[in-house]
Amino acid sequence: MTGTDEDWLRDGLDTAGADSRLWVPRVDYVASWHGAREAADRLNRALLGVGFELSEVRATAATNEEGRGVVRVSGWPTTADRLATLLETVASGDGDAE
């Protein structure tokens, strides 16, 4: 999915972990999620910029039980393999990271 506006990059507020249905009072989940959402949006734009489709691999924002922001990357195994190859190429100095 590669929409023309940025609304499609947004995730719903989600909590993760075994106790995800239990929100702790006075923990600011929204602020932490907002920071994670901004990071996930940036990563999604970078993935699009190097030719990936968000239907294949995508970063999503969430919070954990303590209210910390979390960014998860999920995707098809073949796409994760392509992403790993790209990152290995950059890390080895064979690619241009700029």
C-alpha cells in the first residue's frame, strides 16, 4: 500500500506484551506511543524510498506494559531477507549509506 497522503502511515494505539489488556493508571501511554509512531513513520518512508512496499514490510508503533514506546518491523520472510541483504551491504561498506 502506498497511499498519496500520510494517513496510511498511522497506526492505532496498541499495547504489547502478555498483559496488554491491563493498562497501568497514571502511565502516559499516548506520549510514548506518539514518539514510537513518529519513528515508525520515518522508517516506513525510508522503506518506501528504497523500493519496498508497505504491504510487504512495515514498521508499526505500540507501547509496552510500562508505557515505553515500541516500534516493530514485520513482513513477509522473503522481504525480510531482502531487507537484511540491503542492511548487510550497507554495513559492509559495499553500499552508499548517504
